[in-house]
Amino acid sequence: MDVDRDAAATRRDTAGLLAAHYGIAVHDVAPVAGGADLAASLLRVTDRAGRRFAVKRTSGGSPGGLVVAAALATACPGGTPRPVRTRDGRLWVKADGSRVSVSEWLDGPVATDVTPDRHGWESYGRLLAHLHALPLDAESRRLVPRERFDPGHWVRVFDRVDSALGGDLSPATAHHARLATEWGRHRSALHAVRERALSSADRLARRVEAARFVPCHGDPHLGNVVSTGPGAVALLDFDDAVLAPPERDLMFVLGGGVLADLPVTPRQRERFQRGYGRAQDADAELLTYYRCVRVLEDVAEPATVVLDAAATPALRETHLGHVRSVLSPTGLLAQALGPDFLR
């Protein structure tokens, strides 16, 4: 079967790469399902000594995320899986146009499956506080992207989707038709988010001081938080790491978070703030800006999959669900514009 041949090729290629660059003798390779990142794949690798590793291959994100993860793992042991360096000390290697990195495998339930207890929320707050206080050296800062307050990429993706859904052509699939219905119902609110992102970006670029820029995870939603023990959590997936105001991360907790099916409750937010410190002093305009940009990303990217004629029906259904989640009454769209606008 082609699937079997592909699996064998993946195992062979992974074993060769890890042996050559990391000195890891591979015993077993297993794909890890899940995740919304279309540019990345994850493997769980077991070596001949029984040690397990996460091997990530991606064509997106930034290598700066590995720099930030390595710094956090040193400053806050257990706060993130420790990256494994190559034989010559690098944090990643290039292979077939992708960036391949290896880290220690981390056991524990993801917070979207098992919600952290009150100690876990406090630990989550402390962990983000440690991250935001990391003293990165000049070379590390050079590798980590810097917030530019430029939502142009996601505005353009959004505009392409909006144009495709607003045209006169009949929907090509049932999923396309359902997406067009959902999109049309919320088009005015989505356009308001687009305009607010652009207008806020101009103001923020002029007024936010460089001193407020700290190392941020960039995507610390509960799907990237793992409970590692009683009252302990760790962060995964630093591909979107960025030097930015702390609100870049705090918007994933304050105001309800970004997950419509798992909104952050006032009690959870209070416990997070107890661990983090002065999260209540977060800048309201920064939070709104980041929510608006996230709305554009979280509706436009999955919508392109729904509109993709090459995508399988199952994949289109999954990504249509992502769009609906953002547009739901507990979704990020409602947070970005507020109840008064949506009433």
C-alpha cells in the first residue's frame, strides 16, 4: 500500500537524519495527529535506549521560537520541553526545504482535554511571567521576529476569501455553500474587525515604546499547554514566538481567551493573574488589536481550506468548524468587537 510505503520512507528518512545530525539511534517512529498548523508535522521518536523525542518538521514559523524555547527551558526547568541540539550545537537542521527540530518528549494531558486545576492556572500565569522576563542576548533577539503592528498579510488573505465568497459564481461544494452562508451572516462584523485592525495598527506603531517588547510565545492557547504534574504546566510549540508587548500572549487568557468551546472563566482568569502578577494592567487597545488580527487569521486560513477543491470533504468539514467557532457567540469575533456592536 502507498500508505505503508510512505510510512517506511518517513521512518527511514527520519532515522538517517537523526543519526547523522543528532547521534540518535532510532527504534520507532510514530506520527502524531492533531494540530491546526498546515505547515508542520510532528513525529514521536523512540531511540534504542527507550528515550522518546518530539521531531518537528515545519516550513512556517520562525527559528527564533527554538531560541526562546531553549532559553525558557534553561531559566524555568520543566516549563517547556528542552530542545535537543545537534552534534555541532545547533537547535535545528534544514532538510528538503523544511526546518527540523528535536526536543524531549513531554508526557501529560493537553489543557484542552483536561482543564488545569486552580494551581495549574497559577502555574500557567507564573510560566508566562517567566517567559516575558527572559533576558535574551543580542544574538538571540536578532533571530526572534519583532512585532511590527502590520496586519497586512492576514488582511490580504481575508480579502481574497471575502472576494471569493462574495462573487456571483455558484458554490462549488456543499461546504463552500455553508461557509458562504456563515460568512454572509457575519460579513459586516468581520469587515469592522478588518478596519479596526488596520486603524489600531497605525496608532500602536506610533505610541508603543520598544521597552515594552518582551519574548512572547505568540500562540499560548490551551491546546499548547500541557499539565505535567499536580499544579504544574508546560508550554509547547514556539513557532510563533515574537518580541512584542506582553498583551500578545495575555489576550489568550484575558476576556475569555480564544477558544469558543473552552472560554476562560472569571475564576480561572483570577487564578492566572495571581500567578502572573499585574495582568489586570494590560493595555485595552493592544488586546483589541491582537484579537482583531487573530480573528482575521482564524477565519481566513481555515476558509481557504474549505474553498480548496483539492481538500478532502473531511478536511473541509474540520476547517469549516474552525470558522464557525470563531463566529460563534462565545468566539473571538464577539470579544474583538464587544457585545454592544454585535447586539
